[in-house]
Amino acid sequence: MAASLSAKASELFNEPNLVHLATLMADGSSQVSPVWVEYDNGSILINTALGRIKPKNLDRDKRVALSLVDRNNAYRAVIVRGSVVEMTETGADAHIDKLAKKYLGVDSYPGRSAIEKRVIVRIQPERVSEMGLD
Amino acid sequence: MAASLSAKASELFNEPNLVHLATLMADGSSQVSPVWVEYDNGSILINTALGRIKPKNLDRDKRVALSLVDRNNAYRAVIVRGSVVEMTETGADAHIDKLAKKYLGVDSYPGRSAIEKRVIVRIQPERVSEMGLD
């Protein structure tokens, strides 16, 4: 079931392009929101905070879908379906800083909250469609 | 259940921002892909072609979710959950040209296929979250 991204697709994930991530609500409908992302050795990592809709949904149903369009060329896109294989608080504070560096160019995530616990969500791609990457 | 977009959110839909639209697969998982969009008097319109994944999914389950980020400012975003209230071929060829004008600045949709039938999908927003639009 595992699928991998091409070199060009993984480049798009490592550039500061937003991903739009869908999770499943309790009633089976979907929810989509924009997230920062990192491609890590075959996995797609996002970073969220405990108590939000996404981790609640992922505790119930691990299936996700996501879509990325090159911020510099709308004809280049990657869409993925997959499953969450790990959710961990370990390293999640450092990871959100790393993403803030990537997307905002700052050393420390400016949206940090004293009461929120960050969590890294590791996604295994299962189906990958790439457009315009030839 | 119907919800409406604020004036500022509807502006974002009327500018050439991409929307990432989630539909539901037969197994209940989600699928997301980037689409052109228009805001029309309380409804969100997209344009697809019969036989593709999205209209097949929507024939089975009308529930959708979508996410839009301002192409000029990643802090401005709108996320929507809603349902498809109409799918029609009427006017769909003219509509894809209208969207090609909006997104590409051309009079005629360059991806037109002689064998594909275009369809307008009308979405009624039910929950709207706006970020950074104050």
C-alpha cells in the first residue's frame, strides 16, 4: 500500500508550499485546512496541537488526503491519499520552530501558546498523483 | 444549516485563488485536489468533467470540504464545509471559459476535450471559518 513521492514531488514538499490536509469528522464528512509540511524520508510530516479538530479526527480515523500546488506555478501539483502512522509530542516543539523557519524565515514559531501541546503527525503516502512535474 | 461567507471571504473566492476541494471516496476516505472556483450569490461553484473522481464521489455523497488561502498572503484563509445542491451540464462549457478567463486570462479553456462533458457543481456552505480577514 505504501507509495513514495518522486524526487520532484518531494522537492515541492521541501519548498515552502502549503498543503491542504483533509481529515474525517465523526459523521464521516471531511474537513480541510492549510498546514505547513515537511517531507521526511518517505513520510509527510505536519505539526498541529492537541485538542484541535485535526488530531481529534485522526485519533478516530487515520485516513487523510492532501493537496499541494507549487506556489510559483499552479500547473505543478501533487495530491496524496494516505494514513497517519504516528502522532508524537516528542520533538514537536523543535519541529514547529523548524517549520516556522521554513515558511516564515524566523527561528521561533510566533504562534506558540503556553497551554497548547504540539504534536507531529507522520503520514504514510498510499496513493500519489503528480501533475506537471515531468 | 446554510452559512454565508463574509464580504471579505467572498472577495477571496472572486480573486484567482485556488481552492482545495475534498470529496468522499466509496470507502469513506477523503480525496483532495486543487480546483478553480467562483462565488455566486451565496453558493460556491466549481467546474469538473463527468467521469472524473469528484463527480463520481459527489453522486454518492454530497458532502464536501474546502480550503482557500490568499495567494498574496498566507495568513488570510477561508475553510468551508458544505454540501452539493446541484450538478448541471447546463452552461458548464461557458462556465469553464469564464474560469479560464479568471485564472489564466484567456477567453477559452485550453484544456477542453471533445469527449469530456463539463459539469458545474454548486456547493451550499454550511460551516465557514475565516482566518486573518479582520
